[in-house]
Amino acid sequence: MFRLSDQTRRAGARWGMGGGGLKGEASIVHFEPVNRTTVSGQIVDQIKSMVRSGNLTPGDKFPSERQLSELLKAGRSSIREAIKVLETIGLIQRNRGTTVLCDPAAIEHSVLWLDGSHQKIHEVFETRKLMEIGLSGLAAERATREDIKTMAKSIARTYDKHTVITSDISFHRALAHAAKNSVSSQVYNMVTRLLFQTHKYYLLMENIENQDGFFKKFLAQHSKILTAVESHNAEGAKLAMEEHLEFAEKELLGKMVVDYPKPHKKKGGNKHRCRSQENSHSLCGSGGK
């Protein structure tokens, strides 16, 4: 369990741990104030570093937004963004108003240690496209009323960045769950954790000049995907998801230049196949029907 000592409150740079079910004697963990550039990313890096070093351990109670803001000398909006990233990658978990640290060993393939290079982000996003387009088709075929209700509730109605980020994560996870394939769902969660763990993906939204216009189109695409899933139109759901992911890739990752091998052009073929599908073994399909 974490607690703020008097010294912590005065200095704003220490985090007291002890009691509340933790093993061993109480200890003091030291934080470093962050500078004001890419603050949320630095917060995430600092927490991950403390987990690596063993200064933070699974089961520890995580501080509140207010406490972290005081400790790290950072704004609440940056704290919220960092917490969302930590939650997305599985390093923290919220349960009935309490946030605790999770065991990093339980996170598939130790995604904590992924390098966040531009090449890696593009490769992970490409993998996400291959998976999620296919999952959209399965969701259209298998979604229950409850699944559709969950997806609908996750679509944001306002266009502030924090709300849109939360909505995006919730919507796509709900869709993956609606596909009713536990293996694919686990692999998909791993892939998206790899993408979000770089904590650069959503920060790229800050570079968009017309954010309101971007968010409006972004969320409208969620609604289009939902409409196809609700009507059990598998092909329509895949095409709507492909459109959505290609839009996100162009707007968020488009300025990161990465050279890919040129694909071989094939004559003929199924004109209805997904544009990102390059061969018959792609995960883009929903069952080969």
C-alpha cells in the first residue's frame, strides 16, 4: 500500500510504501520531478523504470491523480494520459475506486521492454490492421445484444482528447471481445499493448491542426463500424474498420517515414478483399467464406 509521508508532502519527491498487506518493512521510493516536454511519456518511463528496478512491486496501491500531480510536479491532464497508458499496457488495474500495480511477468511477452522506435510503431500498427479487420468480420457474425450495447456506450459524444482516447480504447476492446475468439482476443490485446506502450501513438494527436475535425470523423467511423456489426454485415464491418484504421494511420503515423518492401502486384483477384491484404494467408478474412 502506498502512503504519503509528511516528508513526501513537503518535498513532493518521495513516495511512502508500507502496511496494507505488503510484505516486509516500509520503504521510501524516490521520484524525480519531470520537465515539461512530453510529460506523460516521461511519467510512464519513470514508473516502468521503477518496476524494472523492483522499487515498485505487484500489489502496491497506486497513488491518486492528485498525489501523482504533487509528487511529479506535473499537470493533472498529463497524469491522466500517463495513467491511461499504464492501464492500457496492463501495468496498473483499477478496481472499485482503487488502482494497483500488476505483475509485469503476467503481461504477454514482457511488452514493458518494447523499443518505441518509429519502425516498431509502424510494424505494430500494420499487425493491428491485419488482425482487427478480421475481428470486425467475426464480431459482425457473433456479437450479442450485450456486446453491441457495450460498443455503443463506448462511443464518445464529446471531442476533447482525453475522452476520445478513452473511447477509442474501450470501443476497440469491446469489438475484439464481441468476436468471441479467446485466442485472437489475447493476441489482439498484446498487439495493442505494444502499440500503446510506446506512449507515442495517442500523443501524435497533439500534432493535428484541426483536432475537432479529426475527432469528429474518427468517432463517426466508430459509429459506422457499429452499424455494420449491429446489422451483422461482416463484409461491411471489415471495410469500415479498414477505412478507420487507414485514416488513423495516415493522420497519426503518416509523418513517420518508413520504407517497406514493395508488394508484388497481382493480376485479377477478388476485388472485394481488404486493401491491406497482400496474400491469401492474411488474417483479414473472417473464415474464408
